[in-house]
Amino acid sequence: MARRDDAGQDGAVVPVVRSLTTAPTNRVPVLSTGMAERLAEQRAMRRHRIVRRIGLGAVAALVLGGALWVLLYSELLSFDTDHLAVNGTGSSVDPVAIREVVSQEAGTSLALLDTVRLRDQILAVPNVRDVDIARQWPSGLRVDVEAREPVVAVPVEGGAALLDRDAVEVARVDSAPPELPVIDIPLTGDDRRTVEAALVVLNSLPEGLAAEVASISAASQDAVTLTLRDGVVVEWGSSQDSALKVRVLETLRTAEVSRGAAVFDVSAPTFPITR
């Protein structure tokens, strides 16, 4: 576009060109007040969440620490001998001896009490066959003892040795109790294995039949003989197939054909003999 320049000397037309570009500016864009407030709120919320998490963590740590202190060190959860229950000592285990062993743990936190070590100590008490220990919160213990109970008597010099089902000597007495079967086999050397074999046979009998056994003899581990209280002799043989031998013997004793038999040979249970 041209225009007349009034300042010109000769009236010539001087072209004037207007720039179509925007002049550069150094101004920084300014966020709206509302946006700035929202950003500030978000930063404040993040700080609040962080502080809240730290606070909750501190509270949880204090609660956990307090609970652990109560569990491990407070007298409220320590073993008190007044809350000790000992069961199952029978006639062969001294309950006082059990209590003396367990009482050594008095004042120990139940959570820290070493029941494995305590169990080993109780097993060392004479005639304890097995034991189970249970914590009784908040401050007690229950000790269930399986005592070794005599099941047979073996003649020895000066009396009789009473053995349990594992052939462990429980006691020595002047004479064999009448309710126990007698094993007339020495307890020394190889004969002891024969005694153990005889006990395996006795342990395999049902309770009613075992109560009828008056004595047990054995020429070897494979030649066990039972004498019942009514005088009947049962040639049992080895401890193998004992369950089958029990069924065969019970059948023979009630069968009409074997009525009055004095000897039942079930050493070969599929071919039993009576005479």
C-alpha cells in the first residue's frame, strides 16, 4: 500500500511496508490464580499423606513393640508353677520328679520356653516312655506323661524284673505279681532278643487274649509258646502273621471239633493243629 509522504520535497510517493510479524516479547505466561491454588492443594495433600503414613507407622511400631514386650518379658505371660498340670504318671512314674524338672522353668516367658529341651529332661525321669508338653496361656503348662507300665515279669536272682512292652525294666520285686504273665527266659546275651521276640507276640494279642496268658516260653525267637491260665498251650512260633494266628486260634477254641484240645499249634496258621 502506498501513501503520500507529506514530508517529501518533490511530492514523490514513498512506499511504506508494514511488518506482518509479531514483535518478540520477554513476558512469562502467568498461570491463573485458580490453577496455582489447585497445585498448592495437591502439594499439601501429598505432605499430609506422608505425615499420616509416618504417624501410623510410628503408632504401629509402638503397639507391636509393646505387644512383644508383654509376650516376651512381662510376668503376665511367664510360667507359674501354680498353673502346672501333670497327667498320666501312672504307678511307675514319680509325679514329684516331673514337677521338680518343670519347676526349673518358673518365671520363663511361655513364648521363650524351650519345650524340646524340657521334653528331653522329662524323658530322663525313670519310667517315662513319652511326654507331650502344651502351653496353657497365659501362664500355665500341661504335661501329659506316658508311663512305662509293666506287662511281664522275668525271674531274676532274688525276685522278678518287671518289663514294659519295649522290654525296658520298670522295677524289681520280690515275686512276680499274679496278674502279669511270666517269661521264663534269661535277660542276658542272645536270650534277651528272645525275650523281646516274646514281647512282640504278647503285644500283638488282643486285650482279652493277652489277659489269659499265664506264662511265655521260647526256645528261640521263632519258637514262642504261650500257656494260658486255663492250662491250654498255644504254640505260636514267630511273631509273623500274628493277626492271622489270632483269628485262627479264636476259631479253633470255639469249634466243636477242637473241644477239649490241650494244645493249639498255630505256628503255621494256614495249617493249624490241635491235640
